[in-house]
Amino acid sequence: MSAQYPVARPRRLRRTPALRRLVAGTRLHAADLILPLFVKEGISEPQPVASMPGVVQHTRDSVRKAAHEAAEAGVGGLILFGIPAAKDARGSAADDPDGVLQVALRDVSAEVGDSLVVMADTCLDEFTDHGHCGILTPSGDVDNDATLERYASIAVAQASAGSQMVAPSGMMDGQVGAIRAALDDAGYGNTPILSYAVKYASAFYGPFRDAAECAPQFGDRSTHQQDPAGPLGEALREIRLDLAEGADAVMVKPAMAYLDVITRVRDEVEVPVAAYQVSGEYAMIEAAAANGWVDRDRLIMESLVAIKRAGADLILTYWATEVARRI
């Protein structure tokens, strides 16, 4: 800088709302946002999720309505999570053509068409009776390679049901390659993969497990999700492996506590980078706002701007429709 105070006055560009808007370096767009939706089999009315105020487990009818509202608001995409009436050890409902998730995909795709991107979570934890993300060995460990076969079948079922993108979230080694090969063999070579490439074994997921009814019945997911204290190089390695296997876009999850990781990933790759503002992030803001401790609307926008500024191209957030209407 050549000029100094009093000639240089940074406050000049912050003096009015119009000036601040003109020079804003980070801008949120409705099309950047992806809305997660939960649909539950066998219910007649939407069921509120106690730990996530404002979020519900949807019926077939209400999920269509929510999808329509998101599309009308200009939201870029939505991702569906299914909760079946019956679960078993292999998550049989996950790839059942008449299972809750496939039925919802067909319903929502018919409702919104191409006005936004309809995608599906490609995993097993919502569908297994043990709550883990894969097939278990007799000793109770997740069998990585047996799980890949299930993910491949699930992805094909989702694409067949109308999912325009699949999003594997289980953090199994080789999951993207297995899914890419299965989709290509089944004639879905144009279906992109958004990989949960960097997913941490985080305490921020607690409310989600209420919403998706997928809490592990024993143990945890530390053997396949990343250690929050692990080296950043491990995250970048996961990204490179997924891209080499055919991922079209990558995700960092959670967002708030891993803004540094989002930035490094954005600097490393040439594909879209998504970040998931997860259930714990949502619940903390809603709870603090309900107690009158924070300005809810400002904090929602500030949190999303921070994720965008860190480098995320796409943001999965439970406030997607609300924020899209606001901006």
C-alpha cells in the first residue's frame, strides 16, 4: 500500500449497505444450495425431529411439497435420505426398486423435473438394523469389499429411480470406483458421483442420527470415517483417490469445524467442492436462537458465507429453501 491514514480510510467502502453490497467478496446464490430431506416409510403425517427444530421426517406427499418449494425458491439441488419400515443386516431396502428411497426419488423427480438436481445418499446406515454403513463380519467389523458390492447395487437402483446424481457417504475404500463401474455397466454412464471424500468421525452428526434413525447399535464409525485430529494430508489423499476412481465432485463434511480443509481441497482440485453444514451445526444455531442468545437470521447467513468464503462451491444445508428465498 502506498497511502496511509488519513488518506487511506477502509471504512469508506463500508459506509452504506449499497457500498458493502457492491464490493462484497463472497456472494451466496440460491443455486449453490442443496437441501437434505428425510422421507420415512409408513407414516401418514410429517414427523418433527426433536433435535432439529423445523426439520421433519417426510411422507411421500410432504416430500413432494418440500421439493416443489425448494425448486420454486431456486435451490440448486436436494438430496434424499430414506428410512424404511423394516431393516435387516444387509440393508435390503436400500436397493429395493419399491423401497422408500426409490419411491421418493420417482415421486420427487416427477414433481420437479429438471428444475433442480435430485440426488440420493448412497449408503447403508439408514437401512441396516445395526446402524453401520456396511456389511458386518462375524466379529462386528465393517467388511469393506463386501460393502462395495452393496453400494454398487444401491447406486444403480437410485439412478434407475431417477436420481440425477449419487452421493456415496460411507467412506469405504474404493467406493467411487465400484459405483462408477456399476453405473457404467448398467447404462448410467452419464450419472455423476458426488463423493463424500472427506468425512470426519464427528460429534456434530448426533441430530442427523435421530432424523435418519441410523445411530450405530454398538461401536462407532472411527475405522472408516476420518479422525478429526488426523493429518491434512490424509484428507487430500482421500480426495485424490476418489478423483482417480471417477468422482465428478467432492465433499467435505462437516463444514464449520473444517473450514481449513475446505480451503485446501478447493486449492487442490479442479472439480466442484461441496461442504455439508451438518445437523449439529444447524441444531446449535437453532437452539441458541430459541433461547434468545443469538440473532438467528444473521447467524445463519454468516455461517453460510464463511463456508462459501472458505472455498465451497456447493453447500448442503437444512436452511436451503429459507435462505434461497431470502437472497
